[in-house]
Amino acid sequence: MEKYSVTGMSCASCSARVEKAVKKLDGVNSCSVNLLTNSMIVEGDVASQTVIKAVEDAGYGASLIDNSDKENKTSHKETDENSEIKSLKIRLFSSIGFLLVLMYISMGHMMWGFPVPKFLGENHLALALLQMLLTGIIMVINQRFFVSGFKGLIHKSPNMDTLVALGAGSAFVYSTYVLFAMTACAVNGDHSGVMEYSHQLYFESSAMILTLITLGKMLESYSKGKTTNALKGLMSLAPKTATVIRNGENVTVPVEQVSRDDIFVVKPGESIPVDGIVIEGNSAVNESALTGESIPVDKAVGDSVSGGTINQSGYMKCKATKVGEDTTLSQIIKMVSDASATKAPVAKIADKVSGVFVPIVIAIAVVTIIVWLAFGSTFGFALARGISVLVISCPCALGLATPVAIMVGSGVGAKNGILFKTAESLENAGKTDYVLLDKTGTITQGEPSVTDIIPNKNYNKEQLLKLACSLEEKSEHPLAKAITKDARESEIIPLEVSNFKALVGSGVEGIIKGEKAVGGSLDYISSICQVEDEIKAKANSLSNAGKTPLIFAKNENVVGIIAVADVIKQDSPKAIQELKSMGIEVVMLTGDNEKTANAIGKKAGVHRVIAGVLPEGKEKAVLEYKEKGRVAMVGDGINDAPALTQADVGIAIGAGTDVAIDSADVVLMKSALTDVPASIRLSRCTLRNIHQNLFWAFIYNIIGIPLASGVWIPLFGWTLSPMFGAFAMSLSSFCVVTNALRLNLVNIHKDKKYRKSKSIEEKEKKSMTKTLNIKGMMCPHCEGTVKKALEEIDGVISADVSHKTGTAIVTLKYDVSESILKKAVTDKGYEV
């Protein structure tokens, strides 16, 4: 994929023309041109020089963007933007100065009798000549419209500047003709002819059109600059220098000179220059710029730090792991920039219209003039209607409707730690019907921790935890690490263990102070010592709750139970509830056994649990749900990558593996599950904003063009002067960009009630109840047995069972397979 900068584009017709020219090239797989950022992304096997030549042949300029020179590229872009706004300001204020004089003469004096110098007094010919000179000066000031417009016409790619140039140029040429006619009348002494022709001058219309369009361009440029504020903010975070250790001394160097494995130091209040690992010291680091999380994160030896974040308190010495374009900040900037440069599917309609918009408008203007002349109107009146059509039509609003919303939406996401890789992913996220969540690391913490410490009679919690941590300290098992971590936090010092043995699949054993100590599963401990029924009951209860009970004993006496589990993240139930309130069905996927999975699923509040699935099983589940509606898959591990790729929208938890992040369409930097509903909420707001922009862009032209052409004059007498047409055109793009900026005000973490999507509503109607015909029920006791068995199934709301009719009417939250319902009943000894 190559990215190019394109110059000379002024409207959507320009971007459509460039895109069409490049797509014709052999070897080009896809091409996307962005009017907002004046950039182009080309995918395929084609030389950059060939692409550049195709763009130049279409009448525009192009150059390849070098990603390696990020700093210069950023500064050059900002300089270009500032110089453009400065140039537009000079043009605008210069034009206004001459326009005020022109309007004073053409309208102030001639319509309202404002005073003028005596030598101009009643000399209408001199006044007309002065109007021509003032208009000519304004045309020279705004010559860019004519150069670009007629250049597009020569290259058979007319654009918005062509419409402006034709409109203003036609008014000037016709007014110049009228001036010559006035001169002829004056020579012949026909003063009435001079007076009559003086009212057919349109010099002020030509000047006003150019000035108002320049005003609109300046407002548009200023607003477009605002849309990239988020991206500029990210770029400004990149530190310019770093303090590295060279030959035992601290040396300040440009950040570009930092290499991998260099040792750098960061003092309190300084920005961390590149990604690295802390090798000395500790501190609290503000990572809000990357994750959106305002609370500082504590960093100690061995912890990773990211470039662009701020060291708030302590002194740290770090080893560089990622530099240049590989840093987290650089990758975020690249993702936001690339997302803004791509096109959303919703923009296709606007692109198709933009490609033919200007030629159609020119044709309508010509037809308008011909029709009014055919109906007996004067040439001046007919020309005014044609000019109005040219200057009110605005392809810019159509071209900007989608990219400005995508740019602002991507920026809002980045500020909140949500990164959309493409415009398509930003659009599709909001259309999600089903969210499939991986359990480990997504719903849960991803690492086991101690949940229950239950000492047996004659022992206390401290004695139990001391025995357990002493045994488990030498074990490498993840469950052992959870116990030793909990003991450290409780400031318990482990005892010396001799003859330690780790028994695979069973437990651990060793000698502590001359006494044999063991720990492990219920089955293992039961095989070597007597376990009371009370302990067994508690162990089974913990197991049913999705936890792993570990029993510890010494000298064949049970000391107690320590339960370990991969606990649910604090925000998971809230996130899942938010998704449900948005009308989205939530499904949990896990490789765990069904008992553990159902326990966690129930706590989390998901609609359905699919347990015992391998990576290919997750992929299969995604494909099955895609047949019912749009699917978002959320995961963090390598085993989630195939499912993330298959889903309509793959969402990767930021703390997950690089493989998962590479396979995903959306990356959550904070690793918070609440960012999943937030990303969907942002997508919906952005999509709604795009629809509003497109609606106003289309409706503006649909209403404006007929009004300008004079369609309503015979019915209502409504006319539109070219000046008001130009004013409307100048505001159209500004309004679209300003509307997109409203996305900055959206609170994406605020939960709202949403109407359920049609696919879910239809599915729920179809699968709300199921009726089972059951044989073997003889009494109310049988009814109770069947009812209890069915209502224990996840997804079953209630079961209405009758032994008299031999039926069970099951009410469901969602579609539960018939085999699961049948098995629950047949396991109790009945026939279904």
C-alpha cells in the first residue's frame, strides 16, 4: 500500500476524477482519494511514477508520501495548511475592499442615490467602466478559480472551480458586451439606450460570486483544520529529544537518533521518548494520551513504558525496545491517519454522483438559458438564471460529507483509546447485531487469582495460606503463582520445603518442619487421606461456581481449601449490560468445560455460552452467527486471530498479542471491555452524522438548483439572484464540516437505551417459546423435576410443565438448541 499527496483538488468531482484515472492503470487493485486530507491510498503492483503520471495527465499533481520522515511531513503539512488559510485571508480581505467600493457605486448610487464625485455624477458610462475595472481587479485577486476551472475543462474534468469560473466569467463577459453597447448608444446620442443598458450590468454579481466563494473556502479550510486537531494532538505528543547514556554520561540527542537497546533516562515531568522497559527506578506514568485513562499507572523494574507518555513522579532508567515508526504512538498516529484516508462504504453513492455532477450542472445551466430565451425573456435575465444554477451547485458538500465525519470520529476514538483501522470498520461497528466475546483476558483478567480461603476446623486462614504458599513457591503452575502472589500481598513468609515434588495433573508435596505436606485436587487428596464430607461439599460448590478448589493437608489431616479462578474484570458485567441495552446479543466463547463456563457466563450476564471450543470452533461460531446478522468478535490471544479475521468487525484488546491486534479492525488501547459498547456507540453517532451530511448535501442541491433555474417563477414568482446563489454555495461546505465537528461533543461512554435491531427482533419472535412433548410424567413431582431441569439451562427464562397434557412450554431469552433441551429431560428419565 502506497500513500500519495494530491494537489489541485477543489471538490468531490476532482477526487472522483483522480480516483478514476488511477483505477484504470494495470496492476491497481484499489484506489481511495480523500478530499479532506488531499491524500490518496493505492494498493497493487504498480510503480509510483506511473501513478503520479496518471494523476498529472488528469490535470492534478501528486507525490509519494515518505512515512519515514514523519517529523518533516507533519511540519510541512501544518505549514501548507497555515499558508493556505493565510492566502485565503489576503484574497478575501482584498476582495472585500474592492467589492465595497463596487457595491457603493453599482447599488448604493444607482439604486439609492448615494453621493459620488461630480465628474462621475450622471456619467453612467464612466460608472460602468469603473465597475468593470473594480471587477477585473477582484478577478485577478481570485484568478485561482479561473486557472483551476479552465484547466479542468481542458482536461475534460470540470470541477467546482469550473462552475465558479463559468458563472463569474459569463457575468463579466456579458456585462462587458453591455458596456460596449452603452458606448455605442452614447456615441449616437441615445441617452435612453445608455440608461436602459446600465440596468443590465452584472459586474457586481461577478465580483460578489468570487468574494463569497472565497469566504466559504476560508471558513471551510478553517473548519477542516479543526477536524484534524485530534491527529495533530497525537503528533504533538512525540518528544523531540531524549536523554541517553553514552560512554557513561547523559547526552541529549534528537529522538530520531535513539536506537533499539539504547539506555535512556526520564526525569519527573518529562515525556518518555520511545517505547522501552524499565531497568532501574519506579514512577507513576500518565498514559492518558494513549489510552484515555486519566489515572497514572505505576511502573517498576520490568514494566514496559510507551513513548509520548509522561513520567510524573520518579526517576527511571529504561532500555529502548521500539523506536521510530515502531513505537506505540507512531502506530496510533498511522492508524488514525490511514483510517481517515480510507473510504466508508456509505460514501459510494456520493462518489457516483460527484463523478458526473459538474457536467450535469453545466448542461442544466445551458438548458435553463435556452428555455428562458425560448419563452421570450431577455438575454440578461436568462443568463442570470444560468449563472445562478452554476454558482449554487456545490459538489464540495457531497465530497466532504463522509471524510470529515470519519476524520472527527477517528480522532474522538483515538482520544478515548479506541483505534479504528479503516473507515469501513468505523461504519460497520455500529451495525453490529451480535458480539462474541472470548472469555480469557477479555471478560476475565486472563490470569488466575485467589478467590476463597476456607480453613478446616482447628486452623485459621493465615496457617492455611502459609502452608499453601510454602508448597507452591517452587511450582511453576499458574495456580501456584496466584497463591504465592496472594501470600506476598498478605505479607506471609513461606517456610522451607524439602523433598519437593510436582505431580503432573494431581498436585504438589514436600516436607515442612519434618511433616509431610500435600496440596492438589479433591480427587488426589481423597486418594491419600480422609476428607470430610463438609470439605467435599464446599469443594464441589466452588467447582460449580467456576472456581478451581485446591485442598491442602499435612500429616494426612486436611488444613483447608483455597479456591483459585480467573476472575471477571470489574467492568465486564457493566459492559455486557450496556451491549444488551443497545439491542445486541452477547455470546461468550471459551475452551473451558461447560460447568465453569456457565458459571462465569451467568456472573457476566451474557445471553449464551459456547464452551469447549478450540480456535477453529470460535471461527465456526462466528460464521454461524454471520448467517443471522452482523458479528463483532472481541479477543486478545493468538487463538482468537482466525475468529477476529472472519468477523464483520474484529475488536482486539490492546494488552493482547500482536497477532490478535494485527488481525483486528478495531484496537482497544485500555483493554477495558466497556470500550466495546463505547466503540459501537461512537460508530453509530458517526454513521448518523454522515447520513445527516449526505442528506443536507443532496437536499441542498435538489432544492437549490430548481430555485436558481427559475422553475418556481411562473407559480410563485420566486427568483434567486446569482449573488444569493454564491452565498448559499459558500455556506454549504462550511455547514457540513461544522456538523461533523459536533462529534467532538459526543459522550461515547454514556449508556443509552437503543431500539433492538430488526434481525434480533425477528429472531426473538421466532424463538421465544418451544414446546416439548414428554412421555413418562405421572404426577406433580414429575412436573417439578422436569421444570427444574429445564430452567437450569442457560437461556431458559421459564418452563410451564404439565403431566396431564404431557408437554413443557419453554420460554427462552434466545434460541437454545433442541438437543440441549431434550438431554436435560432425558437425563431425568423421561422420553421426549
